[in-house]
Amino acid sequence: MHEMSITQNVVEICESSAGGRRILAVVLEIGELSGVVPEAVEFCFEACTAGTLAEGARLAIDRVPGRGECGSCAALFPVRTYFDPCPACGAYGVRVVAGEELRVKELEVE
């Protein structure tokens, strides 16, 4: 499960940004097309924060829906997979404009 190593990296990023202060809450953005399972990150979070500045911190996950832009007609539309055609004109080669995110959005410290 790669979510364990991802969660460990998130905790490291949070600790380096916290300036030695205790971390109370973390808000992550996870895109639907990122390949990361939010429920698995939630499951790993408690184990990865044990003994760190983030131990006991609240975790909130903002899920970012996939959105694409058609290269042919410039339509914007929801995307569930990388191979969805444009619903307006049927063209392929859609550019993903949202949904690949995986980032620490907010960090609350003491």
C-alpha cells in the first residue's frame, strides 16, 4: 500500500513546516485522479503520526474532482478517467486541469 509512504511523507512535510510546534490539524487535498485512496491515508494517519509533533492531530481531506478541458472545442467538463472523450464534441486528447492534486492545504499548530 503506497498510501503508507505517502502519509509518512505528509507527516514529515507538516513537521518541517510546524517550526517545532505541536500540530493540531492537517487538511489535505487529494484529487480523484491522483491514484491515492483517501480512506487509506486516513487509516495510515494515526500510525504515521505516533510519536511525532502531529500525534493526535485531526485530519481532514478535501477531495478534488477531476476536470478536463477539450483541446478541440475548449469545453470544460468532469473527468473520471484519463481516457474520457469530450462530452461536447467527442474528441480525445483532453487536458486534465484538476483532480491530480496531492498537497497539504492547511496546517494548524499550537
